[in-house]
Amino acid sequence: MINQEQIARRTLLKQLGAASLAALGTNQPNAWASNDSIAIRHPEAKADSCILIWLAGGMASPDTFDPKRYLPFEKGLSIDRILSTFPAIDTAVDNIKISAGMENIAGVMDRGTLIRSAVQPDLGHILHSRHQYHWHTGYVPPLTVAAPHIGAWMAKVLGPKNPVVPPFINIGQRLEGVGEKEELKAFTTGGFFGTEFGPMNLPFPEDAVRSVQPPPGMQPGRFANRYRHYKKLVDQNPNRDWMSDYQQESMLRSMEAAHRLLGSKEKQAFDLTLEPQESRQAYDTGRFGRGCLLARRLVESGARFVEVTSEYVPFLHWDTHEKGHSTVARLKREVDRPIAQLILDLESRGLLDRTLVIIASEFSRDMMIEGVPGSNAKDQATNKTDILTEMKHYGLHRHFTGGSSVAMFGGGVKQGALYGATAVERPLIAVENPVSVEDLHATIFTAMGISPQTAYDVEKRPFFATKDGHGKPVVDVFA
């Protein structure tokens, strides 16, 4: 019979362990037994830490970072005339405009580079889970192995920046009970690298401190005992078939790292109540804003890679299949101030130069086109109309993969720069310097001092950081 203390132990392990091994396919014990790195020369790092701001669900570029011709809502308006549902505003850079509602981000655009020509593959039937998997790993599912998240690559290749702080931390995404949960788990892991390189998941930033505290009822030393019992179980069962030797060793190392964190001063970084009240208020627009504050505190304490997500839940947040304009107006109020404050805080603390901050989403959106022009992708817009009759129809509902925006700050990128462009009129495809997911990853890895051709032996064949090692960094974004 399981008692409360056992439950507490399991809860702590779940919090501090990286991610569910179920998503790694561990019913094949020898699949990832060999993962020796293949020698490669890495570039000089421009950044030591990376923060990915993930606006999950499909951020519509024409309503955010790439404004086009604007028409306000009007009954009887034909949707083929609508490109942007927000007017453009000036930024701190003369030749860059973004959309209304992002005034704070507009004020810091002189600290970074805006890429307007990111493109995603047309996968036929567009699913958020597949495109998010592709963006985060560089590989399109299904695969015969579990591809590591880009954060796991940084944790594996670079190691921890601070040996006490988890090198890969994921803030804001619940992995259970929010729709498409198993698909989300599939990329929120260390993949074949193992548990120790997967993320520490902190779905609620205000509760993050609980993840570095023993649960109520667990006495000092109990976690160490938990580790010893697990190691004994592993040692006494040499013919075990529930996971590979490599994965078991990885689990043991992740538990060792968790135990170190529990007793360290760095665990204070997880406690938002230690932040001055004025600072907390500057970020506190909701869970996402608090996540940005937590990310700043963790990077200050030595985190290598932190992802902050607005959280993907089907038909919520940036997944705007109806009420697109009013939903995006609300989302801007939630993300605009915290993102800008994060950039300013990193700069004032002397951290921005060595911290790469990325703002991205899985694809853009368009009023009329699903995928790209000529795509056979199923149109998933829930409110289909040719003429505006209600406000809920006013917004960019369809998934558009032909041109999206990515903003990058710090980490060696140019300041106040613009790269690439999309068409002025529909279809709003990238018409200048298109950037694929592979090349975007190559750019991120290069900034972090990782060669895009980095590879590990998996099932006796190389598995590359960018697909087949073909990713090319966009060198023009670097100063």
C-alpha cells in the first residue's frame, strides 16, 4: 500500500526529473544505448544563455511584427481585402514598424534584429503538434527515434552554465489535461540524450519555488535515500528491460542534479516573492509575464536555456480560430510589457550581450489561405465567411506557413536591424531572404557556440543538430 511519504517522494521526483520517459519510447531498451558524439569544430560562442519566448498557437505576423495594409472592422467588408487588423506603429528604429498594442516592444526594437521571412514546410494537414515538434527539434515527425528539443542540445553539448542550476528549464506549459498532451510531450523532452538533458518543467511560475522544496512530510535525507534505493534497484536487476542502460544512468544523474539543487543557494532564484515589489508589478500581466520574470532570475543564476511559453491549448491564446482581433488585442496586453521589461532588465544587468532572446511561433496566420498558396491542406477555420457580419469573424484565422516573423535580441545579433521581407499584398509569402527552420536553428546554435553539423551516433547512424547537418546560419543577423 502506498503511503503519503511515498506519494511525496514521487511528486518531488516528477517535479525535478526532466520529462516523462514514456515519450522516449523506452520499451525498446537498446535503441539509444550508443550516442557517442562525432568530432566537430564548434564556432566561437556569442551567447552563454538562451531564452526562447514561445507564443504558442500561431502568432499572426501581419497583426504583430509585420503589419500590412490595415482596414478596421466594418460590416459588409470582404475578407479578401483584409491583411492586418491592427494599424502599424513606429518603433525605436526608423525603418521598422510593428503593430499597435506592442508599444513597449517597439521601444526596444533597437536592441535586436527582426526576421520577417521565416518559412515552415507545408505538411499537408497542418497540426500544431507537428509544427511545434518540427520547430523545437528541427525534425518532422514521425521518427524512429525521439528527437531532442533544441534546449536539450544546448544542455548536452554545452553542459550546465552553473552546475547546480538545471541547464534546460521550461516555463508555462502544462503537459497534462490541456489537449494534445501526448503530442506536446513528444518534443518537451531530452529525446535520445536522456532524462538529465530534458527540461525542468515549471507550468506555474508563481509556484516554481515548490519545485525546489521537499514536499510536506518528507524528512531531510529522504531524497538521498530515494536515489540510493533507485540505484540499488538498477544494480540488482542487470537483465532489466524497462529502459536502456544509458537511460537508467541518465535518470540517476538527473536525480543527483536534483539533490544538489535542493541544498543550494541558487534555489532562491525560483522564488518570485524575493523580487522587489516594483519589479514584480512591471512583469505581472498574468502567468506569461511572471514566466518572463522567472526566466530572467534563472538566467541570472546560471540557467543555460529557458523557454517561456504563452502555453498552447487548442483554440485558446494564439490559436485564434475565431474572435482573432479581440483575442490578439488581449494577448498583446499580456506579452508586450513583460517581453520589453525582460530585454531592459537583461541589458541593465549587463546580461543581454551574452543572452540570446528569441520570440517565435510555429507559423503565421492569414484571413484566406491555409498553408501556402496551392496547398491541399485542410482548411481548419471554424468560422468561414466571405463577408464580415460579426466582430468574431474579424481576425486572421487560418494557418499560414509561407512567411512568419522571428525577433532576436542580444546574443551577438545586430541592433536595430531588419532581415528578410514578405510580400506587400496577399499572398504574404517570404519574397526576400527566406529562412527555413533548419537555417534558423543553425543561426541559434551558432550564436550559442554549437556547430549546426554537430552529430551523435544513434542506432549506428549520425543524428545531427540540424536535419542531416544541412542547416546554414544566417550570418547577416550577427553584428
